[in-house]
Amino acid sequence: MAEKVPQTFANHTRFDPPFHFFALPVFILGLLLALVHFFAHITHGDFRDHFHAFLLILLAMALLVVVLRERVYAVKVQDRVIRLEERLRLAMLLPEPLRARIPELSEAQLIALRFASDGEIPKLVERTLKEKLSRADIKKAIQNWRPDYWRV
């Protein structure tokens, strides 16, 4: 089995090929072709041709929205699970004064902190709270990257 490439800030984003390179382009293409079909029939044909072409556009738009929403829902569920995991992890790793401040961390900050190694978590959390670091700033500040290969 091939070794996984160590994850870093530069390579931690990932594409889901069946979604990004197949399903999404197919549904976008379907909408574009429905629009072409509609405008090709707008100058000639009867009302039923226009109506059917319009229904194709609605169907293509609805399918595209469903596909995109499904993706957003999956990521949102993952974000909630990551938030819970990180709160539990921080409760175990942080000293008491910082542990009491875990609720001050935003969802985006918790999600970014998941990449930090256990050893650098206390200082990074303290800095995050003090400087109100963004998700990207937290990820850039991480010295010892803790990979997350499971993210969809």
C-alpha cells in the first residue's frame, strides 16, 4: 500500500473526483444545454416547445441545487463532528485556565486547530484567543501538522 503524502497547509485541501470532476460538471452541463435548448426554440415552435424547454431548465437547476446542497450538508455534518472532537481533545490537552476558554473558540477556529499537533495546541490556542486568528492564520501557524485524511 502506498504511503500517504504528509499533509501540510499547502496540500491539505482535497478534491472528491466523483463529485468535483464528474457529477458537478455533468449537472452544470445539463443546465447549460437546457438553456441552449430553450433559446434555440424561443424564435420558432409553439407554446408547448417553449414550455418543455423551460421545464428542462427548471429540472436542471433543481438537480444542480440538490447536488450542491448534498455536498454542503455533508461538510456541515463533518464540521459539527470535528467541533465536538476538538472540544474533547482540547479539554484533555489544555491547562485549566485555557480549558475554561474553549467555548470562546469559533467553529472555524476549532476546525482549523484539528491540524495542530498535541504539543503545540496550548500555545496555539492561547495565541488564537489573544489575536483572534482566522482559520487560515491558524493553519499557517501550525509547525507540526496533524493530518486529516478523512475530510470529504
